Amino acid sequence: MNFNPYSMIEWFESSCKKPEERLIGFESERFGVFSDTGKSIPYEENQISVRKVLEKLSDLHQFTLIYENDYPIGAFNDKCTVTLEPGAQFEVSVNPNKNFHDLIMEFLKINNILCEIAREMEFTWLAFGTQPFTANNEIKRIPKRRYLIMENYFKKTGRFANVMMKTTCSIHVSIDYTSEKNFSRLFRIIYALSPVFIGWFANSCYSADIKENYLNKRHVIWEDTDKDRSGIIPGVLSGNFGFKEYIDYCINVPMMFSYGTDKNKLIPRYGLKFKDFINLDIGREVNEDDFKLQMSGVFPMARLRNYIEIRYFDALPLKYKFAIPAIIWGLLYSEKSLLRIEKLIENVNEKSLTDGLEQASIYGFRGNYLKKYIHQWAEELYEISRDGLYDIDPEGKYALEKIDKALLLIESKKTPSDEVIEIVKEKGFNPETLIEVDGLRFCPEVE
């Protein structure tokens, strides 16, 4: 019997959490760069390399390495996982937690370990949304088969697809849903608020590959990556976009890869839709794991798994980084917050959302969305989120401290990109200047 993708509805339903059981997850990417040139450090072939960083995590800090063939491509312990993006960008993923303080402390512990390694090896971590000093064609792809298949597929899609793979860094936040209705509601809000966050936290004004003036070049890169699998999911603003509709989306996105006769090796499936793949004779039965692999190969601004992953934030320095999960927590886990947001976005449609995204990527706070400046949106969402945090946890002062870092941007009316541009005008466009603003350092909170 052929696999029925709609059987996955049961998996989504079983993933629903009670309100008091909801967790929040946090992932943050970074570039390893040579301190004198700002160029990305390679995967290997150098005394300073990403491979050596992974090996030090294993040798000195009790991390378990993840291998593909003989190549380490990640590492983990019981609190977090480090994985590599195609251009050897580091992604640090902290296990989801219901306690905001504990979530951030675990991130800072691994951050300090990585900073210690960087100091010993004499390179720097840069938390910027795009690579300012290294062009895509200068960066060698890491030896991971999934990325080889993606690289070849993307040669025929968007103009910036391989630029996305090797020269961008982001922050992801994951949240739980309590029911299909709650998922539909959250998904609509997450998409409707995307121009605000893409403008408010724009931190990708310099790119070695894109010379046009944008405050958020990372978003522009994603917009021209692959129209089939990135950007806005059709119908997501309807208010009736549920589990079935998400499955409809996934089975109609052209495939890049699938498992072969076993799960040890991916094989290309360029352009074949999953709804047709399930009827092929591939030497075994298609199953739930195949569908989950397909879900991992779609890259919209937010996507569904057994949680919701929000994917549209630029990488940020430590002083702003933790405002993101704090704001999301206050906005999306408080019923009072949700009701207030729904009033603000009641007139949103796909055209106004698309226009708002363009405004946000060009102008940041000065962009216009639904007849308001994004700066005004940020002021309102800050207040809603702060009230929401009090609603969720009146004693949660730590999250409130972190959200107040975002208030600094609102009060100055400058996005992180605006701040970088201002400092570059004063000190020049050079690695030292960018590292001074966006370099990741030891955090005294956990030293």
C-alpha cells in the first residue's frame, strides 16, 4: 500500500502541547572569520579550520562528533547541538526549554566554549546576516552530500541560491502549538509580522555578493533563492491554513533529494513532486521518514514540524540576540497578546505583506507596512510583548531584561544595520570595524 502523506496529520496532532508544557527553542548561526581579513575560515586545508574547531569540541569539551563518511560535520552534548551550514557557518541549537533563563544560559555556555577555541586558534566569530568580505565563489562547500545535491539543484533556481547557502547567517526560534486551530492562528500571525522583524532587526547591510543598498540583504538573498520553496506559503494568511494545507504545500514543492533503498545515502530527485514520488518503485516502501525529509527541504519564512520554526531573523550580536526569543515568547504564548496582534493585522493580505517585506529590506525602521512605519510597529509590538511576558510569568525578570535590549533600537530609531553603517562611516569598512560591532565574545554572565 502506498504511503498516504495525509496520515502525517496524526503526527502533527500528537505534537500538540498543553499550554503549560510549551517550550521555546533557539538556534543561532555565526561565521568563523580570519581576524585580519574578515574572510571565512575554511572547513579544512588550513591551520585555522572549522574541522579543527569541531575536533576541539570533542577532545577538550566532551562533545560527541557527528560524521558523514570520515568528515566531522557537527557535534552535540546533552544540552545543545552544533551543525554546519554549507559554507561552514556554525549553527548552535540549544535544546528547547520552558525556562527562558536556563535556555539563554545554556546558549552562553557553548558560546563561551566557542569563544575560547577561537581565542586559542586566533580567529574571530562574526554574527552578521551576510558575509561582508567573502564572496560565495570564494567559499568551498563542506563535504556533506545533502549540500552537494542542493548546490547542483540551486544552479537552476534563483539568482542568489548558492549565495544563500554559503554566505548568510540567521537566528531561528521554535515554538509549540496547542491545537491545529492554534497552529493556524500562530502561523498567520508569524507571517503577518515578518516585515516588522525583518526591518527591526536588519543586520545584513554589507555583502560581498550584493552591492545594491539594502538594510536587510539576507532577506533579498532568500527572496531570490527558489520561488518554489522559500518566501511566503500561499494561503497562509487565510486563517484556515491547517495541517492538511501544510501537507498540500509540501507534497507539491519539487523535491531535491530522497533516501535511496536505505537512509545512509541521499540521491537526487530534481523537480519530482513528492505526491508523484510516493507512487514510484524505489525498491522499498515510502514512509513517514521520507515525508519528514521532504519537509526539511522546504525553506519558507516559517515552517511546521512537530513545532513551528520561525526563520526570518538576521544573525545578531549578543547585545540584541536574546531579545528575539523573549519577544516571540511574549507575543505568541500570551492570549492577551494574540488578541491585540490580530487587531493590528486584520487587513493583511499577500500583496500588502509582499510590499511590506520589500520596504523592510530596503528601509528598515523607515519602511512602510499597512499604512504605518515599521518603527511604529516595533513600538507597539514591544509593548504587547512586554505585557505578554508579565501575563505569562510575572516573576520572569530575565526575559524582560533581554527584551529591553530591543527597546534601545526603538529609542534610537536605528536598526542594527543603521548602527553598523554609522560606525563604518566613522571608522571605515574593514574587518576590525565589523568585528568590533558584531563579533561574538565571552559573556561574563557565565564565565
